[in-house]
Amino acid sequence: MSALFPATSMPDRDWWTALWPDPVNVLRQLGIRPDMTVLDLCCGDGYFTAPLAKLVAGKIYALDLDPTMIKKAKAEVARQGASVLRWLTADARQIAELVPEPVDYVLMANTFHGVPDQAGLAHTVKAVLRPNGLFGILNWHVMLREQSIMLGEPRGPRTDMRMTPEAVAKIVEPAGFRRTDLVQLPPYHYAIIFECEV
């Protein structure tokens, strides 16, 4: 996994909870609605997967490369009494082959910075979205890692891996997207939302 996503690892759940005590509210701010079908891309241990599954009444696909993360995410979804249409243990570049229907929204939280071929991934995401579907990327603000303090310790990716919204847009838009929104998620994050052009 580290070869594909350098300097990316799943943090302890306690500081996710401290950072985002209300994950459903974060998902709503990102424009995710109950009537949508969603792909949680690089879902990790399910911190967003479980509330997302509840928000969209189970109309969700969840993918992660790491089977250990999928196992944890499944347990969290079950603990919260939710369900997922299909769990996918695979490389994110395979989604066009694995997701059996076009989706309304692709969510990628805290991992875009570590993707080696970001432009290629953007093209792959476009291939699984419905016309006018949305691609939401939740990212760390560009700042020194030493300044991203949570529960007394520096958190997040290395300083040199962090991306501005403009840098993300420059990569994603040529794949057939247009930026529609930028959501500030204090203290350390933003989400940039793209719409798939027809």
C-alpha cells in the first residue's frame, strides 16, 4: 500500500472524532443528499463510510486497497446499523471495472494527495459518474505539518504533499470536470467539489 500511497496511513479513530465530531454534517456540507448513490473511494476504516451509508440509506459502494481497512470499515458500518451495496478490496484505478452502475457522487477523503497518478485517477472517477455527477475531494490545507495539531500531536501528510485547491483543480478539471464549490472545514481541511461535464 505504501508504494501506491506514499506517506499515507490511517490515523487513530480518536483524533478523527476530535477533528470531526459530526461526520454527517460534514457529508451534507459536501453536497451529499439522501437520494444519491455514492462511491466512498479509499474508505479507510469507515469513519465516513458508516454515516454516509446511513445518510443515503445504503446506496453506497466502498473501496479500499487494504483488506484490513475494509474489515474495520465493515465492522463500523455494522456497528452503526447501516449497510453497503458492495465492498471492493481493490486499487482505486479499477473502479470503472468494479462499480456496476454509474453513481451520483464519488467521495475521496484525505487520500488524493498521496495518489501517484492523480490525473489518471480523475479520468477513472469521471468514467463511473452519471452526467453532472459530483466528485468531492476532502484535503488538508497547505501548512506546515507541525501546525496541524490534534490531541497534542502534529497530524496529517507531510508538508510537501499538501495541495492547494487550485493545484487540485488544475489536475482534475482537464479530465472533464468543472469546479462548483469550495467548502472550508476548520481547522485544517477544505473540500473541493467538481461536477462531471456532459
